[in-house]
Amino acid sequence: MKGRKSRQTHNGQEDDIEKVSCHVKIILFSMLGNGDDLQDDFVPDANLEEEEEESLEESEYGVNQNQPGSTAESSDAKKRKRLREREKFKKRRKLASGANEEVDLEHSDAEQSPHELAEYLAVLQAKALNKLPLELDDLLIPPTSIADTTMWSSSRTLDNFIDFVGKVLPSLRLRLSQRSKTNGSPTLLFVAGAALRVVDVTRVLKDKKLRGDKGGEVAKLFAKHFKLSEHISYLRRTKIGSAVGTPGRIGKLLEADALSVSQLTHIILDVTFRDAKKRNMLDIPETREEVFKTVLGAPKVLEGIRSGKIQVVLL
């Protein structure tokens, strides 16, 4: 019975990945249509956009609203459905292409559903890894491994972080309050885009409201002021409950096996926070590449994510 349930879960993950892959391929092929190979200054061609939308409608529904014999009622329903699908398609492509003229600071990309976030991450992953759609299937993050945070309606700031974890990620809060078992093996990996942000996040993660009296130490991991060898030595002798750091330093520590994933259950990507130029962590090409290549792309991390052992959380 247990084996059957495991197979059903595995098959469900494969189906989710296949659905995400199909949507991502549509978006990526459209972005490759003008031959710019997913550059960050890409702006979709207006004529191409219209052709793609028409193609999407035909492939999705296989009907024409003017087809003889169709009733006015069914035609209207199909038209409304096509319009909804078109708006979703435009939104996904706009988010992924980085072509936003204005940044909506009132809302975060992280507020989307797991399926939408899987598509959002997959397109950015393709840009970071410089891969074609067909080469992404074995690297995609399935929607089932992305935490559903849509129940959270307040702002996603560090002031609200403890409440956010308590409401949206109760299992993580419980684990953070427990004693760590193994050196250098955090329950939580918090990925932030800059050293100053790491310092701010570390302060919050050290709050006793979150880790209680028994929770492990909080590792602060960034290159400024700290040598890689110092972090390796620290992790190998310290039981940590959480680690917060920049993707570059985290990636090097994962590669050196100083940072273990044996107890890791959650990876938080700090995508709501924006720098002075209104860019989030995944908007910056160098940081995005480090996130997808050295952190989420680390073999043991990717294996844990795709198996469902590790949940990816977009804050």
C-alpha cells in the first residue's frame, strides 16, 4: 500500500512537471522568436505576440468562435475563456522577460500559486542556465515542491516574518525550535541577495519567538569580511538550525560539503525585497545565475527538491 502511494505521488509530480514544461516551452520559444537568446533587455515584438496568442488559442481550444453551428451562448463562453487565458499568458511572459516598465512595489511575484511560481522560476532558470526548453525537463522545480503561501495577505517584510512562518509554514517553525542534531546541517536555508540583507535576516532568525530556547545557531554566510575557510571550519564544528547567506557563498559551501542538506526541509528565496534600483534577487543576472546553478542546482539540493523532501518558499 505504501509503495502504491509513493508511486502515485511520484507520477503526480511527473504530471505537474510536464504541465509546467509545456507552458514554459511556449513562453521560451516566443522569447527566442527574435533570436535574442533570452537576453535581459528582451521586449516582445508586437506582431509576433499577436501570432502567438492566436496560436495559443487554437492549440488550447481547437475552435473558432465564428465556426458555423456554434451557439451564441457557447461562443461567448469560449471567448471569455480565451481572454482569461490570454491575460494569464501575457502576465507570465511579462514577469519572466523582465520587460516591466514599472515595478509594482505593492505586490510580490511570490503571491502567486505554486503552479504559477513553478512557471515563473522555470523561465528564469532557463535564462540563468542558458538552456533551451527541451533541455530543462530534468532540472525543473515541480509545483508540489513549492510552498503554497497564497493564504498570506499581509506584506512580506521581515517585520512580519515570524508570523508568516507560523501561519504558512508551521512545520518549519516547529523544527526551528528543536535542537539541531548534526553539525552544519540546517533545517532552513534562507537565500538573500546582498550581505546587508543577510545581516537583517539573521537578526530576525535569532529571535526566540522563532527558535525558542533549544533551537540551533543561525549561520551568517557571505563573502564580505569572512574567508571561505572560516565558514567551512565554523560549519563543521557547529550545530545550526538555519543558515542565511548570499547565493555565491552558499553555493561554494554546498560544493565543499561544509553545508549539509541531510536535515534541510525548506529553502526560502528572498524575492520580495528590492534594492535601490527596484530589482529583486532574481532580476540581477549574476545573482540569478548563482541561485539556479550553485544553490538550487546543487545535485543534492535538486534531488531533495524534486523528491519532495525540500520545499522551496518564495517570500
